[in-house]
Amino acid sequence: MLPLLVLSILSKSSTLVTTATIAQGEARFFQPFCDSSPKFLRTVSAITLCQGRNGREPPLPSWRAFTSEGKRCTYREKKSGSQEREIYGILCLMKAYSEHRQISHPRGLLFDMDGVLLLTSQSPAQSWQEVACSFAPALDLSAEALFEALQRSYQSYQRTIAHDPEQQRRDRLAPFETRLEVVEDALASLHRVHKEMAVEMVRAYERLRDTHRFLAPHALEVLQFCRQRSLALALVTNGNATYQRRKIAQHGLASWFDAVLIEEEVGIAKPDPRIFLQALERLHLRASEAWMIGDDLTRDIAGAQQVGLLTIWYDASGSGLSKESPVHPDWMVHDLAELCSLLTP
């Protein structure tokens, strides 16, 4: 059954109370609401039963768009706590919105790759820590000292490029060179100058990244589902073409897509709207006929919204949207399998 709403509910202090998937006549809670108030559960059931008998509604914007209005709503007939009145108001506003908002199902989808179709079971810091453990003895260093030097060098590098778009572009397009610079700086801080060792450390790091990369759960099922429904598909990814093409080949992704757009090959990077427009052109679609699925709020979501694409934020970690976020996706999923429900007419 298609969930009607997936929302994070805020208390008056804007702290997370719960995340609920609201479906026809039911409520499932991923985090407990206070003491699991029976009154609240009955309230949610009553609201969802009012949603209609067809069991389906179009996707809604993120819950953040409704919080300020929700706080102005009062329901004096509700006798339970003020926090429940606020939640009740937000849900009712969402219900009212869903009754008049119409979103057509797409003819095509644009997918990001890293963080959406491909995930990793090891963080970059964990990979560098493993590299440090492997190479420290040959450098006559403790693993802890080498790892700390690598971390300091990496953090310094990140600060250097933080506000420099050209350096950020170089970071994406020349990953081996920039990693080598980080390692060489770390070794120099420890009075170890060893070019060949630095090269091997970067190679070891990249092997670990490849080893711990895997297809996201249900990724192939979703792509097959899209193909069965004759949806046009484009893969839109930033980065170095050699690295990205290797990932695509290793995980058998190429055959699923009608178009593959990689930053280095097309000369444009997300969030530049031109890369989304180019993807739409290759799929022979208008923006109103396609959805963008991505994990990066700035590059994927805000970028796609500039050209009028409906956006779906893949929040694999389940961390939710920060209250400070200036970007608000149209829809949020925690599992790619949820896309199949959204795409079912």
C-alpha cells in the first residue's frame, strides 16, 4: 500500500518527536511518541481514515513547509495536550493540501549514483585508519600517529578548498592527485618523505573504497521496476570519468540507463541546472515529466528544483531533514523500494 505521508513531527520546541508513515487507516512509528499515547494513535487513525478510500495520494513537500502554519492552527475540541494539538494541526494541514495538489506520474527518472544507487560500508576515515595500520610499521611509526597526521592533513585540505569552487572541482576530477598531496603533507609533518610509499598508501585507500562499495538495497529491483514500466532513465553524477565509469562497470549499471552524464565528460557539474537540462534533452522529456532522486540536498535536490523537476531525497541514514536546511525536497524516502509504491499509478 502506498504511504500517504512520511513525515517527521516536531514538538513546539522544534525537536523531533517521531517519524510516522501514514497509510490508509493506520500509523506505524519508527520512534516512540512519548509514552505511545493511545489518544494520539486514535487521532492519527481518524485523520488517515479521512484521507479517502483510494489509499493513494500524490507526494507532498517536506513537513518543514507546514510547521509554521501548523503552529497557528488550534483545535479547541481536542482535549489532550498542546503538543498533540499541534501535531493534529500539522497533519490536518497536510491532508487539506493533499486534497488539491496534483502531481503527474513521471515518464522518466534521473538518478544520482554515489550515495543513492551505490553505498559504502566503510567511511573514508575508517579506510584511512586501515591504511595507517598497514603502512605504519614500514615507516617506523605507530598506527595512531600516522592516522592522526592523515586526519590533520585531510582536515586542513578541506578547509583550504571549502570556499574555492575551482579547487573543489579539482578535488572531484583529480582524486588520486589530491589524495596523494594529503598523504605527502601528512608524512612530511612526521618527517617522513617517501614518495613511493605515499603512492602505495593512496592506492591502498582506493582499493578499500572499491571493496566496501556495494549496490544499495533494492537498487536493481527499482531499476527493473522502472524498465518494466518503460520509464526513461538517466544517471547524473559528478566526478572523474575514469573513476565513475569503473564504478558503473563494476556494479553493472550501464545497461539500465538511456543516458549517463558524468561531470568530466559533459563539462558541467551538479548543481548547475544545465546538467539536468541536458539529461532531460537526452531523454526527450520536459522537466514536468521527470523526477530527480538524490542524496545531496544542495547538488541533487536544489539543483534539480532550479529547472522544475520534482525531487526525491534519499535519506539512507534516516537522519531526517535538519531544521536549518534551506532546501526542502518534494518527497523523502529511506529505502529505494519506496519508489516502487510512489511510481504505481
